[in-house]
Amino acid sequence: MADNLIELESKAIIKQKEICIKYRADFLLTPFNSVIGIALDTFGGSGVPINGLRHSARNEDNAIWYIWAGEYSSADDFFKPVHVSHLLEICPKALHYLGLTSGWRFLFDKTYEDVWYDENLLS
């Protein structure tokens, strides 16, 4: 199982680097064992589009990614801490964007993709 996870992470990193090249963004690794915030309750239904944003990290162990489907909520319990590797089951395509550095956002659905830099995420 561990070998398979390493292989899946390697494939995800290749996709992440492709996204960074496509949008002229620097690459910053988000390891599969990193903990990110995912709005688990928003997945599983017709809650598209998928949104993600990366805040500035205080340390290398915290990627500070937040990912949700559909509408955003400011509720304190909206995001749950989840290891990146769980995106393989929750939303595999979101893994493609996790190489973007702090300040980047993404939004996608079945036919649309948008990736942009948002300086406001750095403050």
C-alpha cells in the first residue's frame, strides 16, 4: 500500500508541476501527509464548482490549503482537517492544483477551469 501511495503522489506532483507551468506559477510541494482544510459536507452531491485557495504557511508542515465544493460558508466548523492523501477519494482532480504557492486559488467543474493569483490571501 505504501508503495502505491508513493507512486500516486509522484503522479500527482507531475500534474501539479504542469499546472504551475501552465499558469506561470512557482511550484511548492504539498506532501500527501500534509493536513489541509476540506469542507467535507460539501462533497458528494451536485456541489460544483470545486474551489481551493492557499494561504501563507507559518511552517513547512502546514500547507494551509482550503478546499470546498459549491457555496462557501464562514461557519467555524465548515472545514475539517484532512490529510492530502484523502483527496484521492474525496476529489482526486483537486490534487492537480496543490503545487501552487501561497496566494493562488483555483476553481473548476466538469468543463471549466480557472486559476489565479489573489494577493489578498497573503495578508
